[in-house]
Amino acid sequence: MKEHYFDYAATTPVDKEVFKSLEPYLKEKYGNPSSIYSKGQEARLAVEEAREKIASLIDADPEEIIFTSCATESNNLALKGVAFQHELTRKLARNNTKNKPHIITSQIEHHSVLNTCKYLEQFGHKVTYLPVGEKGLVQLQDVKKAITNKTMLVSIMYANNEIGTVQSVAEIGKIIKAIRIKRQEKGNKTPLYFHTDAVQAIQYLPTNVNKLGVDLLSITGHKFYAPKGVGALYIRKGVKFLPQQSGGGQEKHRRAGTENVAGIVGMAKALELAQERKEKEVKRLKNLRDYLIEKVLKIPGTFLTGDREKRLPHIASFAFRGVEGESLLLKLNNYKIFASTGSACTSDSLEPSHVLLALGLKHEIAHGSLRVSLGRHTVKEDIDLLIKVLPGIVEELRKISSFKYGATNER
Ligand code: PLP
């Protein structure tokens, strides 16, 4: 049976050209980039070329790119790095450190941001979690209102991985810049940094760090056809942060640990290819996504989650009233259709997605979610199969569901 992969937002296969570019660094060019002999320097050169390539694609300087193991690490480094550095600076200046700095984020960030914020709260840092409303969008006036004299970091994702909504990052960047200038005029020395998690966005949306007005930006290779286990963090020159991994002097003492040379080479190649293909691919995926949305919404008791327009070209997320998401996935799996749901099975409870709950969905409705994410190998035939089998599966599951689906518009 042919496989129909609809989970590109979870991960992607490694592109053939990407694999070709990185393979030598797993085999004959296996040197350690910190070694001074030529075999090491050949690897160093590859890492630095990759850094230049990635920097130029986002309009940054190569020194502003730090390689990491994944976006979870990039997000941790961004948030903990600037929060703890700020605290250290104040401690050294013998300032009152009881008054902890303030961070602003949204309720629908990836867990690598949300749980890092919760971690920082344990150290007394104050965090504001902005609501996103029914459509999953952060409101500019909410950002403006939330910023106080003590706010040191705003972290708002570029685009959401579950519902695909795209935030007004450039507009938020402008607000932050204006407040930063006012602060400087008043002599307030608290820094005000802007971080964005661009993991789902970078391959499809314009990602120029200067136009976006961001100071820190996280990415991960495996979402755009590079291997798993490699990511990067852009850190604007002048941003003060405390490294979170102690060890050797790699990455100019900002992130210890031998570089994943092959992964880094592959990630740079993958980003370059994504950039070349962006325009055409965005158009193609949007058409497929809209076709999918139109057909799926014909199933009674179904609605789209997130904003209809401000969304990534490759993500469509639905809620089916009276259906349990995990069962839906298992039924689809019988057809070798691989998708995902907002429910995540934890040890002993089935927790609905925090993103769907933030949209105001009831628990039982949030349980019936399906995320379909498209990618380079998705063709119309895949979608046709999905929309052929989906209505029957939904009907079947509703029959056995303890949550009775009435013809309501309940969310
Ligand atoms: N941020 C977003 C928006 C994501 O979608 C993901 C992965 O699902 C991550 C962060 C974490 O990426 P990684 O798996 O590379 O740690």
C-alpha cells in the first residue's frame, strides 16, 4: 500500500541533494572542526561556509549565527540565555535583583518556549502569556499594553505549528523598536529583546531579520528537508546572553560541544533549496491546502481552527465534533495515511492541545482535532484519498463516541 504522508510540520524527509552535500562529512571528511591539521580545517571551512550561507539567507552576519542541536535548544538558549544574563548583570552591578525581569510570550507557543518560560518562573521571573482569541492571533495592542519598564524579552512565534496561523511579527518588531528608543531616551538600561520561533515559517515566509525587527530567531533543519539533530539561533550583535552549555570554546564560547558538521552542511543546503523553490512551492501548496479545506469542511460538524487567511501554506487543522482525534489517526493509519492530532497522550491522561484550548475550544471538541500538513511530495491524489475516506471514518467514530454529536455550532 502506498504511504500518504501528511505530517510535514512534524518532520520532513532528507532531500536527495541535501544528502549528497552532507554525505562526505559523514564519511571521508569526518575531521573535527576544532583540529588544526588540514582534515580538521576542511570541516571548519564547511561549517563556516554553511554559516555564511544561512546568514545571507536571513540578512544576518555570519557571527550572528550559532549552531545548535535543534529548535528546542535554540529556544532554550534564547530565553534562558538573555534572562539569566540580565540577572547576572544586575547582580554584578549590585542592583536590586529581587525585582526580576519580565518576559512576554503567547499562550500558543511551542512547548520549548512555554516550558522554558515556566522554568524561568521557578526562578522568580515574571511571564505574561498573551491570549490569541478564537483565530489564534496575537493582538498588537495586547503586546503594547503588556510591555512594562521591566520587560526584557518578548517571544512570539512567527507561525504556529498546530493551526498554522501567522503572527504579525514585523509589526510587533516595530512596536518593540519604538519602545526601546523611548527607553533609551529616558535612561532606562533594561534591554528589550525580541525573539521569534521561525521553525515552521522560514521555508515559506519572508525571513529577513532586519525587516522583521527581531533580535533572536530559532530554526531547525528537519522541518525543511535537512536531517534531524541540527538547528540554529540567530542572535543580533550586541544582544547580551549567558551561554547555557558549558564546555569547550566552540561557537566562539557561546555553545560548547563539537559541531554536527554534516547536519550543518545539510541544513545550509536545505535552506538554500527552500529559498530557491519558495515562490513556486508556496503557490502549489496553497492551492492544495485550499482544495483540502474546501472538501473537508463539507463533512458535517467540522470546522477549521485558526485564521482562514493568515496561515501557512502547508498547514490545515480541523476539529470534528463528537470524534476522538487519536482514534481518527489510527483509522487513517489503516490506509497508510499519516497525519497528527492536537491531543498528546501523556502517561495517564489524554491532554487536549494547549493551542486549541487557547482558541477557546471546549476540551471534548479540542480532542477531535486533525492537523494535516503538506510538503514537497504531496500531490492532489494524496488529498483525494484523504477526503474520500475521511467522511466515513468520522461517521463511524461518531457512532461509538460517548460524546454525542448534535448538529450544533459548538466550539
Ligand atoms: N518550535 C516549533 C514551532 C516547532 O514546530 C517545533 C517542532 O515541532 C519546535 C519548535 C521544536 O523543534 P525541534 O524538534 O527541532 O526541537
